[in-house]
Amino acid sequence: MDFRIEHDSMGEVKVPADRLWAAQTQRSHENFEIGVGIETMPKEIIHAFGVLKKAAALANNQLRKEKMTDEKAAAISQVCDEVMAGSLNDHFPLVVWQTGSGTQSNMNSNEVIANRGNQILGEKRLHPNDDVNMSQSSNDTFPTAMHIAAVLILEDKLIPAVETLIKTFKRLEAENEGIVKSGRTHLQDATPITFSQEISGWRSSLEKDVELIKRSLEPLYELALGGTAVGTGLNAPKGFGETVAKEVEKITGKPFVTAVNKFHALTSKDELVFAHGAIKALACDMMKIANDVRWLASGPRDGLGEIFIPENEPGSSIMPGKVNPTQCEAVTMVAVQVMGNDVAVSMAASQGNFELNVFMPVAAYNFLQSARLMAEAILSFNKNCAVGITANKEKMHHNLHNSLMLVTALNPYIGYENAAKTAKKAFKENISLKEACVALGFLTEEKFDEVFHPEQMV
């Protein structure tokens, strides 16, 4: 492998000749061999750095034109567009498990943008610290990247995925209107419900989750940029925070603003905790929905068997013909991962010591993984399971009329205690509710038929 020599304040470092990073990135690459190639800094964070570095260059061009010339700002902007497009991803090798402030990833961005910009300019005009990092610190860029990445993945990936499944459930509600089935509480038979009502519960849960996620976006629109090292804004020109936030808004189309209190923005991650809580709420609801679907589809002969779901692949290496609810299982595993990630995000957010939180990379990693996994799992579940759900009307009818809890309809006529006696006799002797009720002398056959209408109990 060919190398070139780069240097930083600590001396010279050998860097692969075909890579755009420089000395500080190389030091981190060598010093943190933890999860290399697996747990690298999320691409969403790299993209966000492209956004904020372009915004910073444009803001500096407005406020410090003597230092950030039009030529420099244009070159940085062009490279940042490449970063945002993902064409330079191979030049961001650093792992999550690095300094807790994300300093090395900030420098990775600075070095790549400076070196690529110098290629464009045809000469060494851009310096990673003096130009690309102008008016910034790792301490305000990394939390800014976290908020940008969080907003983009929630608005552009997770919410649309949930809304796709909501649309499917709305269709299923309409298609299954009027189909009456047995309800269940405590995993035991309960009074009747229509299948469309059951589906509406799933749909409404997801609508509430979308509402909660949207509420959590408001605090994430606030950006730490402009606080520099400790929140005082040292070395940043007056108005930099406001100007750079406007540029970020222009680039992303999202209503970003500068954080009112930069001391809070650098040390507290409460906005991220709040937003991840909304993702966790979605995970809880998806766990419930996926479990409902696999219970209702259980069988095909010895389970509930009230719905059919798509058969996507063989379910067993030993039992021929077996098909399993694999999409449901994938969703529930993702939900478990998200719940675990919530603990990691919360613990990381609790470690804001004095003027800086130094658990930011792990918080970002877990947050983005949760949002990404939930979005992809929901789309997979929708495509490979939910859209193909159909009712087993015969089984629903059989289970409904075999349910002892239909006895609840008799309460107004024979009272709770007599209704309980009827249900227990029917169960013990394996006879119908009608037979039990008549045998106990509570109602005549004619009166029973007059008042007993399960389909009207919904």
C-alpha cells in the first residue's frame, strides 16, 4: 500500500495515499480498534456533517468574508454536497467507540472536506481547522449533527414508514367491516368484537405514535452550533448561530433554529431522550400488533387460526409444510432492540459533566439504529405480512359461537350470578349456553332465542 505523510500538532503520520483523511483521523483509526468495519459512525451522522459544514462555510462567508472567501466557501460547499450524496463515504472510517465528544469524527469531516476541496481548487488553499472548522468546535458540531440526523431520519424515514402501515390497516378495516369475532382479554375469551374494530385499535395506536414522534421533533430543531467549546461562542462571530441555522434550514428544508441556551445544548441530551421515548412507544405498539397477528394466525389447525397471513418461506428444517410468522418475529426482535437502546440513550444522556456530554457517539448510534430498524421492520412487515392479512370467517364464526363469554348478553335478564352458573354448567358438561340456561330454569328456549344475539353485542 502506498502512503503519504500528513502532520498535525503532534507530528507526522503515515496515511493511505488513496484516502482523503489526514493525521487526526489516522490516529483515531489506529488508536480505537473497537468494532472496526462494523460499528462505524452512522452514515446519517456523516451526512449531517456535510450539511452543517456547508452551512458553516456559507455563514462564515457572510460574516467573515475576509477569511472565508467566495472561492473557499464554494469549494467547501461543493465537497459537502458530495458528502451529503454519500460519494465520499469510504473516507469516513472511524468507529463509534472513540472520544465521547465526537472530536475525531468532526476532524475526519474537516480533513476530508479540506483535502477534497484542495483537489478541486488545484492547490492547497483549505486548512481543516482554520477553514472547514472556522467558528466551530467539535463540542458544538457533534450535537448539531446529532439533531440534524435525528430530524431527517424521523421525518423522512420513520414517519413515512409508519404511515404506510396505517394506510394498510385502514384498507383492512374497510374490507373486514361487519365480521364479528370473539374478543379476548387476559388471553381468555371475552365479549364479541368486529374484526374491523380490532384492526382500528392497531391503526389508532400507530396514529398516536406518529403524533408523539412529531411532538418530539420541535426540541430537535434547536442546534448547538455557535456555542463552540463550552457554550460561550468563543472565536465565533456575532450572529453566527442564527445565520448558520438559517443555512441549515435552507439546505434541509427543515425549520432548524439556533438553540437559545448553548450551555444546555452542549451538555444536555434531553431532546434525544424524549424523541427516543417516542420511538420506544412505537416499538411497544409494534410488539403488541405483531404478537396479535401471530396469535390470530396461530395454527393452522391447533391454534386460533382466525386470520391467514402470507406464507413467505418454509418454517422448519425438519417439519415439512410448516410455515412460521417470521415477519412478526422480526418486528418483535427489533422492538426488543429498541427497548434496549432506550436504556443506552438514557444512560448516555445522564453523563453530561459540567460543560459537555461525552457520551454523544453512543447516544447517536443507538438513536439512529432504533429509528432505522423500526422504519425498515415496519416496511417489511407491511409488504410481506400486513397487506396480505385475510379473515378466516368460518373459524371466527365457530370461535364466536363457541365462546362462553356470550353469556354476558344474559346479564340483564337473569343477573350476573345466574349467568355465571350458566357458563360454568355449559363448560363442565360441554353443552351450549342455551342448553345450560334452559336446564337451570333461568329462561325458556323461546325467551333465550329472543334475547341472545351475539352479532348485536359489538
